[in-house]
Amino acid sequence: TLIHSWSRLLTEPVLLHLGILSSLYEATLYAFVFLWTPALESRAQAAGRSEIAHGKIFSLMMLFKAVGSRVFASGLARLPA
């Protein structure tokens, strides 16, 4: 229930910290998603370019995010328990 969940959040600070951290990460991700295209377009105009390969740029960012996640997971698996 909601009351049980709320009491667990208050009694286990790790859960609260994890929720706050996750919310902050998601907020920055959403801000980035809405602002990356205008930022790239303004930089391209300043450099005198007219076309931007948005699809390639976004694909590369997602690829590097996946690679970073995989590298972190493999590094975490090598830590002693």
C-alpha cells in the first residue's frame, strides 16, 4: 500500500537516497533531450554549417551510453563482494 511504502522510505534512508538520485538523473536526461537539438543548431550556424546529422549524433550518444553502462557493469562485477 501507499502508507507502507511511505513508511519504508522514511525508515530506510537508502531507498530515499536512491529515489532522489534516480529522479535527478532522469531530470537531467529530459533537460538534455529537449535542449540538445537547439544547442547543436546554434553551434552549427556559428560555424557556418547548414545541415546537422541529428540521427547519427543521437545514435552515437546512445551507443556510448550503452557502452558506458556495460563497462561499469563489468567493472562492478570484478569488485570483491
